Amino acid sequence: MNSHSRPETAARGFTFADVKSGFLVCLIALPLSLGIALASGFPPIAGVMTAIVGGVLVTLFGSARLTIKGPAAGLIVIAVGAVHDLGGGDMVAGYRKAIAAGVVAAALQILFALFRVATIGMILSPSIVHGMLAAIGVIIIAKQVHVLAGVEPEAETPVGLIAEIPHSLLHPDPTVLLIGATALVMMVVLPMVRGLRLVPAPLAVLAVAVPAALLTHLADDKLVNLPGSLADAVVLPDFSQVLSGTSIQYILMFALIGTVESTLTVIAVDGMDPLRRASDLNRDLLALGGGNLVCALIGGLPMISEIVRSKANVDAGATSRWANFSHGAFLLLFVALIPGVLQLIPLTALAAMLVYTGFRLASPSAFRHAAATGRDQLALFLTTFAVTLLTDLLVGVGAGLLLKLVLHLARGVPPSAIVRPRVDQTRSGPVLRLRVRGAAVFPALLPIRRAVAAAGPGVTEVVVDLSDARLVDHTFLDRLETLAKEWPTATLTIEGRAGLAPVADHPHATHRRRP
């Protein structure tokens, strides 16, 4: 189904609900944008610039209705790696070369959208994505715990930073650690207290941390440092190394990981939409790429569709993309009107927010979920997790994908089902029947999505027949259920699983044909 399959109410102009949602999301986004930028090796204002562009400009480009665009924790590892590696130790030079890589990455995202390949991100294994995110979470914690304690670590690698955590916690700056620990406790506890859930935890943290910094006369180097105005914050890219091997590596990571994360977020948020409206993924990616191009040209961080802020947007009652616009407009007002207040924010408070974010990405539940879906999915999760920690994101995701292909081939999946999946379709009135041949593995999701979109709004039931499949993988089952949430007028029915045995008790576990 396309995005016009159901009328949109209250979605063509500003509504009070959108303004209210935008304001609440702005209160969450402001401190997180500052913290993500600092953790990425960018100036803190760069994160706010990205959130402003992601709200004000990307909305006008035609982004997905209910998603919030801005900097995200998922790209911290890539950004700080680019700054460090491209600068050779000079963070200022590395920053300018990193935003040059961001310009080219944004152009790649625009090309992805024009060639209509945004949906490729949908077929990436959930276990690989979760393994990547868990590794990112551990790396964020490993870096930010030292900031929270007010200590400068000696190590640079994630493993080395983890090893130094006990030393930093045992030899901290006492005042910094007290403010940071208080902020971290607030981030954990406040969402659990029913009466306090209406107050965004990051805002409550600032309400405590800023006065604490004033009362304790915290040193300036422990506070956020902002330029006098947004015009002073503009930094131009340095393209001198943009064709180097290192730069190309980061260009690919910015473009691919950003596209995958954004696509999955848009699909997930569409599933939360009370009106069940499906977004045009390629149009959204085009808007995102345009926003990233603007951000990189003026010195901002890369942006994605961010899941936590997007969920907060939906929960606050947003009805249209103007909530994202409002969030960006409010951020612009805050930076223009109260820059002095923002410079009183302690870095340790921002670090506490990021440690909390990192823990949510790498929580024990992520590992338990991978184990519950089968040993094959746990192997994919742990491989991606470990290789990402020891190398980088691109190699980690590549290792997970390679293992997935090896497992499929070892289980007898024909190569043709991976390279050129075959899905036969028949239409009987309002029922669309899709028969998957050979194996129902992740590439088969794309022809299924195309077939349903081409069928039009007259379809009320989509039947996916797995009778001829010798194997149905976890990605196929998980993403198929997600796809079904995009269909505002059709329901999903899966047939032909009687002869298939699951490898684990989880409903989305890989199923194999019984001998």
C-alpha cells in the first residue's frame, strides 16, 4: 500500500497537538543533542544544529510523518572514529575532514533514494542490527563513564577504555562524579515513578545539574562550551582527504548505517501510528539525505530518524510531520534566546544521559532476546557484537552478514533464493496470494513488499504461502510482521508452516523443513 491509501486527518497544517509534541520532544532533544555531539568529537553546538535542520528543513523536504530527525547515539562510534582517524590526533582537523565525509555520504543517501533502494535496510537481520547496537552501547558507556567521573582516560580502544573504568571510578573528581551519579540515578528512576513520567528525565536532570554546577563553582572546562551565535558555529568541510581509503570507509559507514537505522525507525514508527499510515521510505530517505547534506556543509552531525524521540513524539499525540518541524523551531528559539543558560550545563550530566542510553542499547534483555530466538540468531548477535567491539561497525556488520549466508547455505538454502528470490502471486478478488519458492529468507521480503504495494487498496487479505519453502529464516518472519503493519486495509495470513519445525520456541525463530 502506498502512503495515500487512507485519508490523513489533521496532517496538513499545524495543530495544537503537533506544537505540544514538538515542544516536549525539544526538551528531550536539547541535552541529548549536546551530549551526542560531544561524544562524537564534534563541537556541542553541532548536535543542536543537526536537530534544527532535521526539524525545520527536513520537514519541508517531505519526511515521514511522525519521525523525529536529529543526531543519534547509533552514529557516535562512526563520527568519533572519523574525527580521530582522519585528523591523526588533531581533533579540529579531523572534525573538518569528518564533515567532508558526511557531505559525500549524504550524496550517497540521495542516490539511494533516487534509485529507490531504501527498503534494502529492511532486510538486514534483526540479530545483526541488535548486535551492532549493543556494541555501540558498550562503546558509549566505555567512553562516557570517564567523562561522568571527570577523568581523562589514557586508552583509546573500547577494550582499553573498559579496562580503565575501575581506575576512573576510584580516582574521580568528587564534585563531578557526585553531579554525574545523581544525574544517572535520575535518568534511571524518574521513568519508573508514575507521577513523574510526564516530566522528561533529561529536563529534570538539567534542572538539578545546572544549579549544582553553579553552587559548586564547577570549572569552565567541565561545562558545555558554545559559540556566541549559530552563525559563529558554522564550520566548512575540508575535502583534502575525501578520496582516501580511510575517508571512503567512513563515507560508507555514515551512508549505510544511517540509512539502515533510519529505514527501520520509519517502519517501526509507522506501526505506532494510530491511523496506520505507511510512509514512502524512498522519499523520506531523499529528505534525510538532503538534510544531511546541509548539516555536513555547515559543520553539523549526521542525522537519522531517531527511535526514542520519535516514540516520545507519537506518545505525546503528534498527528503530522509538523511536530518534527515544531521540535526544530523550538530548539532554534532556545539557542537564540538562552545561550548563556546552555553553557551552564555540566558535561558530566550529559555523560550520564549517554551512559543511560548506552545501557539501553546493550541491556541484558538484548542478549536474552537473541538467545530466545535460537542458537543461530545468538551466534549472529554475538559475532556482530564482538567483531564491532574489536574492529569497527562496517567489519562487524559484514561479519554478521557473512555468517548468516554461511548458515543458510549449510542448511541447504539454494543460492538462487538469496540472489534472485522467487515469489509467485495470484489475485482472487480482495485476496492476494504470494507463494515463496525455494526458501523464505530475507531477500524475499522485497518482492513481497513490491507486490502488495502494486496491488492497490482493494486488497483486504495478503496470504503468504510457505508450502514450497525448505527454510524460513528469523529475518523473514520478523520483518514480514513489521511489513504487515504498513497495510492499512489488509491483514496478513501465513500458510504452509505445518511441515516446518522451529529451531527454538520463539514465534519468529528460524523454521526448517522436517526430513
